[in-house]
Amino acid sequence: MYKFKTYQYSIALGICLAAASCKAPAAETASASTPVPELFGAAKNQDTTNTSNLKWKDFFKDQNLVDLIETALKNNQELNITLQEIEIAKNDVRVRKGLLLPSAGIRAGAGVEKVGRYTSQGAGDASTEIKPGVETPDPLGDFTIAAYANWEVDIWKKLRNSKKAAVSRYLATVEGKNFVITNLIAEVADSYYELLALDSQLEIVKQTIALQSNALEIVKVQKQAARATELGVKKFEAEVLTSKSLEFDILQKIKENENKINFLLGRYPQEIKRTNTNFLTLLPAAVNSGIPSQLLMNRPDVKQAELELVAAKLDVKVARAEFYPSLDISAAFGVQAFKPSYLFTFPESLLYSLAGDVVAPLINRNAIKAEFSSANARQLQALYNYDKTILNAYLEVSNQLSKIENLQKSYDLKSQQVDALNTSIDVSNDLFKSARVDYFEVLMTQRDALEAKLELIDTKKEQLNAAVYVYRDLGGGWK
């Protein structure tokens, strides 16, 4: 009767523990995200044709640039670091998956124990007769060979949700790798066009130096004929020296840009092979932006933020499950004896056990509450990061589309400016030879023409890069 009442009390206490521990706080929720606009900026049609669907080898037509990008995708250190992060996340999934299964092993041990005769254990050992004819050694040995297993029963899906969160984070690292690829391709292309622009600017400066040197010789002749002064000669000499100094500045920029490309390619400095065509004749790739909702599927950083949000929500479920009782089952089976020769004497040496433990937090749950609160905060943080990533993606595309349109208008006007200044150089030289204008007007005309030509090349470079950036911002390059 007494044992039966004790059993009833134990069941009642277990029910109370379960009821008390099941009072878990609810997860916090944030307000709904603002929907993505239907169109980019001032666009008037919903054309779903999207340039990001093009493979990067089809988007870039310059074979030298294609070769550079291929090398970068093989050797770039940042990309290789990201690949190792994927391996780490993959192994974490394996760890979480393993926690769902029982852990089992084999244990073998040997030891000796000598307890005091006047202790409860010593008195019991001395008065116990093992078996007639079996000698009991003193001190007693302990030899064990057994298999054991432990298993936490996933009642509340805590372990399964933890595994799902790890899978989501693994997929997020894959999208992170794709994002690194899109940025790497864009950075190599940007640096390549920068290099082509510098080559073109260097050629313009050399042409200007030749033009200025010719004007210098003319003014020297005019001085000898008393048609010009020493001031004019020195002014032209200073202008030639300024242009020569600019030439070396550009040469240094070319070297630095080549080294930047080599760094992206993961190799030591070497000459970058590039096209020799007229830079100003290059045309930026045609771009179709599609509709903003396509960013959710095409942009790797948006998909990464979405997967991290999924993982954060699962983390909240895992943290909430900590308030509930957990069930652990343990078992063992083997042989145990005080002498090795008795290990396989059955059934006397047989050892087995089976136990189940229900454990529930009851009084001090501050640590669990703190972890649950942190999981809630991380979930909200992931949600805000997701909204921010979408907003940033939309604004990046909108900015680049506007930039492409405005750069084209700017390039057309600057082209007309360069044409006008080229004509004015010829006119000023003819007038200067006939002494109808002074040296100052010739110098200012040549200087204005040089600045306009360099600005025109910069505008062309920005046009080419704007197309690359739109391709990147739409999510192109990783497919």
C-alpha cells in the first residue's frame, strides 16, 4: 500500500512539473513589411524581361575581360574563404542531424576498490556469500564490458527545428557565396574598364604634349623674329611640363589598377592583357530591368536575408521548447564481475539497465527566459535586415537606371564640346601663327580641350560601369 501511494504521488508531482513548465511566453511579432513597388522609378510598362537572367559570359563581350573573370572565380581569396564558410555550415547541419539519433558506444573498464570494513558497504560485502567455492578477493576488483545508449526524445520538435535552422543557415551561406560572385565579377569588370579609360587618357595626354611641344617651337621662332616674348616661351614650357607630369600620374594609376586586378585574380603583379580598340567607340551593354518583384528571386543577398529570417524564427521555437519537459532515455547492456575469469559467467555477470528521465525547469528559469528573449530579438533583427536588404536592392537598381539615362545625355553634350574645342585648337593655332591672337588664348584652348577629352573618357567609363552595376544589382552573374 505504501509503495502504491508513493507511485501515485510521483505521478502527481510529474504532472505538476509538466503543467508548470508548459507556461512558455509567446514570441514577439513585428509589423508587416512594406510591399515592393510594382515598377522602378518612372518606368511606365511592366516588361518582365530581365538582364540578370543572362549568364555573365553572354553579358560581357570582351574576351580579355571574360578570361580575367574566369581566373578570378578560380583564385580569388575572398571567394575561397566563403566556400569554407559553406563547408562549416554544412558540417553544422550534420551535427544537428546527429542529435536526433540515439548516441551509442562501447565501454570497457577495470578498477579496484577497497572500502572500510566498518562501513555499510564493507559490512554488506563481508556478509554476502557469492557462491560456494567462489573465492572473493580483497580488495574487490571491477571489470566491465558493456554497450550503452542515450537518447533525448524530441517531443516538442526542439531538435528538429534546430536542424531546420542549421539547414536554412547553410542555404544562406550558399546565397552569400553567390552574392560574393556577383560583386567579384562587377569589381573585375569595373577595374578593367578603369584600366582601358586610363590607357585612353594616357594617349590623349601624349597627343596633347606633342601639340603643346609644336606650339612651343612656334613661339620660340616668333620670339627670335621679335613677334613674341620670353614670357610666352616660359608659359608654353610650363604647360608642356604640366602635361608630362600628368602623364606620369596616369602611368602610376595604371600600375595600381593592374595590381588591383591581379589581387582580385589572386596572383602576383603582371601585365593585364586588354583590348586596343578606341575606348570611346565601346558601347555599354543593353539592360532590361524587369520588375522589382523579381529582385526577391534574383538577388542573392535578398535570398540570404530571407533564409536567415527563417532560421531566426526556428531559433525562437527552439528557445521556447526549453520551457517544456524533456524526456531522456538511457540503456546499457553488458557483463560485469570482480574477476576477469567471471566476466562471461552467465547469468551472474550479466548487466543491463533501462531508465527514462523527465526533466522540467520549475523555479529558476531566468537563463531560459533570457535566451528566449534574445532569440526573439534576433528574429526581429533578421526581419528588419530583410526589409533593409530589399529596400537597398530596389534603390540601387533605381539609381543605376537613372544614372544610365543621365550619363547618355551628358556624354552627347560632352562629345559636342570636345568637337568644338578640337576645331578651336586648329583655329587658334592658325591665328597664333599669323599673330592675330596671343599665346594665352592658345594655351587656354589647349588646356580646355585636354580637360574636356579626359572628362569625356571618364563619362564613357561611367557608362560602361553603370551597365555592369545594373547587371549586378539586378542579381546577375551568379547563375
